[in-house]
Amino acid sequence: MIYVTRREVFSSSHRLFNPNFSNEENDRLFGKCNNLNGHGHNYILEVIVAGEVDSQTGYVIDLKVLKEIIKKNVISKVDHKNLNLDVDFLKGKIPTAENIAIGIWDQLIDKLPSGKLYSIKLYETENNYVEYKGKAIN
């Protein structure tokens, strides 16, 4: 099994808050991330595809193709956007790194022409990242 990774970067703003909670509860839970006017991050996204090497091409997936799939289905929707207001696949969700990673997975899962989506890594800061590998099968 080979794992191929494509890295992309995007900038977005968001506010972490739950509209069902009081201002005090949101402040307690989310701290400065609950800033009324939001705040921003320069996210680093890693999309990892797993598969066997195709004997005809030598690829698991053509990285040029993967790049275009990511740009069309993710980057064009999130780059320089407010994640709370502008991103359809995050509507109704608190735009934590966890929920963003799940949303990105859902945007890509059925778009790959070869290989299998293995994981989404989303770095919110240089010290914090999440990794999502799809829904567990019981």
C-alpha cells in the first residue's frame, strides 16, 4: 500500500460559538475564539490517498489531477471566506478544525478517479492539527 499526499494552503476566518448557548457559556467554552468579529487562520491541508501503484502509469493517483480536485471541491469554497457564513458544507456546524476536516472529507470522498481517500489532515496552527479518516465501520 502506498500513501500519496497533496498539501494545499488556504486562509479563512471563523468564530467559534454555539447559538444555543449564552454569551457567558460561549466565552467560557471558546475563549478568544468566540470573538464577535471572528479571527483567522492560515490553514495547511493535507489530503492523503492510499492505493496500489498502477502498472501502466506508476501512480496511485496523478497529483495534478488530485490538485485540481482539491482546488475545485475545497479550496475554491474556503479560501478567503468566513467559514461561518460563506461555506455551504459547514452551514449549521461550529467551524472547529474537527468539523472542517470532516466537511472536507465529505467534499472529496466520491471525487477521486483512483486510489482511496485515506485521511484529511488540517493544521490550524503550527502546533495544532486534526486528522480524520472517515466514519468508523462497526
